[in-house]
Amino acid sequence: MGLAKFIPTILLSLTIPLTAFGEADKKEKREETCPFSPEKPKKYVWGTFWAQEYVGADLLREELNRADKLSLEDISDFVQIWDTSLGHHGVQVGHILGGPYPSGVVPREESLEHLDLYGPELLPHEYVEQYENFYDLCVEGQNCPSYVNNSMKWGSSPPQSDSISKTISRMYDESAILTITAAGNSTALVDFNKSRLAKQEKLIIVGSLTPNGNPSSFSSDSSETTISAPSDDSIASYNSSGERTAFGGTSGATPLVTGTLSAFTKITGHPLSGKEAIHLLQKTALPFPYLPSKSRIGAGILNSYKIGMVAFRLKKKCHQNKKCFSRELLQSEKIYRFKTNHQKLFQSLKTSFPHCALDAKKESLEGNEEEQVEEVEEKGVICEDKQDIFKKFRRAAFLNPHDSSLWKAISCMDEERNKVTSSFYASLGELGKNGDRDQREDLFKSRHLSLEDTLEMIQNDKSLHKRFLFYYIRAASEKVALSSKEDGDKDLSQEFLKHYNIFTDHPSITGDELLQPLRLLYNYNWDLIPPIADFVRHVLEHPKSNETTLLYAIHLTSFPYKNNIHDDLKGFLQMILDHPTAKDSALAKVAWEAGKAPPHSIPEYEDFLQSILNHPATENKALTEVVSAASKKSDEVPRLEAMLGQVVEHPAVQNKALVWVVTAAWKNTEKIVGFKALLKSIIDHPKIGAYPLTEITRKLGTDENANKTAPFVGAMLQDIVAHPKASDTTLHLLGKAALKNAEKIADLKAFFQAILHHPNMKKYVLTKMAKDLEKYGSQVDASFLETTLQAIIDHPKVTDSALIAAMETITKHSDKISTQTFLDRIAKNHRNQRVQDALARTKQKLEEASKS
């Protein structure tokens, strides 16, 4: 498997070039420019470490650097990264979790040498086995980690996922190892096993957010997702060479969470249980700017700084008392409350950001406010003061994430520094408001709303366009699909039909929109819901269903649901044929489905195919599939020859259908009495192109059915060589077929002259013909061989390759032809070095052969 195919199989990151950071971040050490200066480069889109800033990881890193005598010296004592080094994936994950670079949540002097990584040669099936191997090793060595960061997909099939799931569960039950895993980048549901373990509090699932605080478009979701963190496609990290890179995906979001939990344990010495970690993440989370509280991507946005500050509090209060830690984390509200001196904080804005003081707390200024602002601007403010005030407000806001006034002030200050992050902070300052229409549309498109949230938003906002109903039906599909997995064989079709009717009863629903539920059936494994056939019929009977809907309805019959439809497959397919909107594509799909159906599952099979041939909408696609279906089950088509003749004579027939007629006829020669006449009708067809001619020539050359083709091979080859549509490929195959059937060609020399002088002759064909002469030369007489070789050597399109191939033929058949005459002719007319070298080699071979 190539590298490009291998990486998507097991990795969940989106790694992109460094240029995504903007021009200001191309150098590690750029010019010292105050980040709050209006002279800041305009191309600066968002900060290099914007994701770490959003969660306060940069502030937590500063606190850890300042703290003395932490309980554990290094996080490698209690956290491991079970990942691959392929494409620097695990290394980039590790440098977000912690390390010597500013991208890491936890500062570490060393690189990732002490954190376990999978090897670069890891294959998907080995990846599954590695979970068990790593766990067994850690148990034997008695150094199992408290946390495992997993930013990889759990295999490519359910058995692989099941295997890893069992090991993860065993790790937690036997050794209290908590796994933090990526939700996935498949824009679908989170792996079912991940959701199940998260529900049991043995696993933490992490989603990804964009710079505006909304879910990343690719981030998989689940009602069991614990938390989300900013990553999208441009979180900053470093590769194994220490070069800064733009990482991304849920792979990048996950180590932010793992690093934060590792920081908690580094500060307190207390490894968190699944229940404690989930509760801690939920209680400290920043609210989503626009999402409702009950979303499918977790309780909110990771708040690294507050978790760190809670850890410092608990360390002071609980020391090493495990019961104290658990009690305070799970039962105490006080431990999560932090006070802020608003008056003093906002007063500090007067000196550094006077316009923000006016906006955020106007009462803090007295007298003529505009004059005071101008006075401060005239005096000037140093950059360090602005940075200090900005950090103070951020610390206060992370500790009190629902205080909108703090976020508004931060957004105002950030206007001078960064428009993108300022917008994010502004959205946190507007909590409780619905936001504008575009923001709500983004939420619907993100597919991360629950069914209840979606329906509530639609019902409460009459201005929402009816297209938002699709997001509702999608949420309903996901809910029912999940329920079907959890409840086994429980019939949930009626529950879905209830939601479907809300969707289809809208007066402006179009036919194309009706197919959306069918797509959802395809995506969410509805093979667990038995009455799928009834639902498909329900869709087809809708007055607005159209051909697009029909195509998806047939598509569903190809998957596990087909067993429910095949009880009356003919009746189901007949519904498609009888539908007023059925066109060629749908008819072709019907014939294709009939062709792969179990034998005799469609009564009166030949008559059914005949009804497709006679359908007024049938064109070339349907004709092609009818021939294919008839050929696959020819025992159910007694009058196959007549049907093939009908196809050839059909006014809509094109080359592809004609080729399939050729293939079907050759496959079923015992049923075709007029075999020669059928092939002749195709060769003489007014619409014939190069493709059918080539196929007929190929099959004549292989002589698969000598008993049928022997009487007329020569005549048919003559017809094809004289055809103006014979392509270069056809000409090559004609030469090969003639050599293999030399005794059936009346005048072989003239036949080959016709090929060589055909207007469609190409240079490469001469080379192939020379090689064919070498291979089949023993089957023809010397006169033909000499004449044809001479024609190739003297041909105006002859190439060095053709001449060299001709010399190989001369060498092999030197007993038949005058070798010296040919070699002299080549030497006289073709004098470039490559040909001269080949001539020398040929002469040497001939001399050695004559001596032996």
C-alpha cells in the first residue's frame, strides 16, 4: 500500500503547510513588533498558537513554568502517546501535548524520546494488535500510564474496532488507564465502540472546532462526545526536526485535552478517573458561542487554564488525600468558583485601552470621556503594558467563562491585534443570544445539533427556510440509527417515519430533496431495521419523487437491505419501470439489479428484460445493462439471439452497448445460430466506432470459440482492416490475429500491406508488428516474412524501436530470410547511433549462432 493511501487509513489529522499561519509566522524569530500595534502586517490572519490561546493553554504553561516543586517531575511518568511516527503524526501530537516548544500545554525539557510511539512501518492490522501488546508490556513492567493519547482511527472494519474496544475497556478496568481519543474526521457518527466506552466513563472523546468556535466541518460527532477543542486544519505544532508545522483535525484537538489532564496530574499528583475527568472537563468548559448546551460535540470548549487553577487549589486543600480529591471534584461547587475584582480590572483599561473602557464600563471614566481618550493616546502606551492587561483579562475570563463583560473587553482589546480571535471573543460576549441568520445556518450545516435542538430551533424561528428541515431529518436519522445499534432488532421504522412525515409534508419540498432520507439510510446502516422495503416504497409513492429519487432507491437494494426487498424484487423494480419520471439511467439501474439478483428471483426474467427494451425512455445505458443482465443469466433467457439482435437494431444503441453484444455473443455461442450474421451487422452498423471493432478483432485473435469462428475468421478480418474506423489498437490486434490464423487468410501479404498503409497507422504499431513477427514467424512462409519486414523497415513512420524489433526478428528467423540483405538495408537508410549499436549487436549474435 502506498503512503498516500496508508495515511488516511489510520491517522485522524489534517496536516497542512506552514504557510497557513500567515506571512507573519513564516519565521520562528521574526521582528519584534508589538502585537497590539496598528502597524502589524495586514496578512496576519490569526496567531500562530491561536488554538492554544483559545483554551488558555499558554497561560497554564506560564503557571507551570513558575510553579516550584511540582509533585511529578515529568509527564512521561504518567502519560503515553500510542500513535504512529508515520508522517510525523505522533510527534506532532506529542508537541501539542507537551514539550520544549510553545505549542505544548505542559512544558518539558526533552523531546518525545520517553513517550511511546508506534513505528513507521505499522499496518492497520498491526495497529489493532499493538493495543494489546503495549498494555501487556506496561503491566509486566509495572509502569502503566494514567493517560493514553489516541489520535488514530480504530481500524478500518468493525472487528478491528471491537478488538481495540475490548483492550481499552480492559486497560481501564484492570489498571485505571484512561484513554483520550479523537472523535474522527469522517463527517459521520463517532465509532460506535468509542461512544459506548465514553458512556461507561472509560474513555474521553474529543471533537474539533474552527477559529470562529463552531464545530469543524469534518469532526465526527456523538451524544457521548465529552469536550471539543480548537484545532480545525491549522493548530500549531512541531515535527521531529523541530520545525514548526500546521497540524489539524481531531488529532490536533485531542492532545490539547490530554495535555491539560496531564497538567492537572502533574500539579496534584492525582491521576483522574474517567468519571472525575469527564466531570472536571464539563464543569470548567467554556460555552460554545452559538451551539445550545446540549450539542453532539461535548459540554463546551476545553478550558485548560481553569483546570490548572482548580488543580492548584486542590493540591493546597487535599495534599495526597485521594478521597478528598474525588469528593471535591465530583461534589463541591465551591472549588470551581473564582472571584474577580471587576472594578480594579476595568479601571486598568483606562491607561492602556481607553476606548475599551468606554465601551465596556463607561462609568469608570468621568468628565469629557473623549478628551481623556485623546490625552492617553498622546502620552503613548508601551506594548508590555497592553500585553499585561490583556493577559489579566484573559485569566479572569477563563476562570469566569460565563461573564460576558470580560469577553467583550477582551474582544475590544484584541481588535488592535487580531481580527479573527477578536471575533471569537466577541461571540463569547454575546452568550444567550441566537446570533444572526448566517451563524444559525452554520450550526445546521455542521450536523452537530441534537434532534431536539434542531426541531426547537425550527419551530421557534419561523424565518428559517424550509431547507433547514433537512438538518432535522438528518438528526432524526442519526438518533434512530444509534438506537437501532443499541436496541438490536427493535423495529424503529415507525419512529423514523414519524420524523420523515414532518419533513415530506412541507409544501415546498422538491423531488431532489426527497432523496435525502434515502442517502441517510445508506450512511447510517439501516440494515438493522427490517421494514426497509416498506420505507423505500413509501418514498417512491410520494407525488414529488423523481428520477434522482428512483436511482437512490435502487442503489439501496445493493446493500444489506436487499434481503428485505428481494422477497418481491420484481415488484419493487417494476415500480421503478412504471414510475412516470423513469429515464434511461433509472432503467439501466433496474437492469443492473436484475442481472445480479439471485437466480430465478425474478419470475419471467426474459419478459422483464424485454419490458426494459420496449420502454419508451430506454437509451444506450439501459440497452447496455439489459445485454449484461441477459448474458449473466442466459439460462433464463432462451431467446438470447433475438434479444441481442433487437439491441443492435435499437435506434438509441451506441458503441458501449454494441461491445456488450459482442461479449455476450462470444460467451453464449451455443445459443447464437446466426453468429456470423450478428457480428457482421455490428461491423456494418452505421454508428459503429473503433471500440466495438477492436473488441471483435481481439476475440477473433484469441479464437476462443474456434468451432464457431473458423469458417469466417479470414473474411471478417478482411472486413475490419478495410474499415475506416479501425483504430491503431485495432490494427495491431488485426496483425496478431492474422498471424495466429494465417491459414484462414487468402492473401496474407496483401492483408498486412493494408494494415501498414491504413490511414490510422501509428508509429508504435510498427514496433508491435515487428515483435509479433518474431513470435509467430515460424507459422508463416519466408516470402511473407521478408516482404513484411521490408515494408516495416522502409515505412515512413518507422522508429528506432521498430528497427531494433525487426533486427530481433531477423536474428530469430535467420534460417528463413536473407539476413545480410536486411541488415545492409537498415545500415544504409538508418544511421543514428542507437540503430548502429543494435546492428553491431545483431551481427555479433548472428556470427556466434553460425559458429555454434
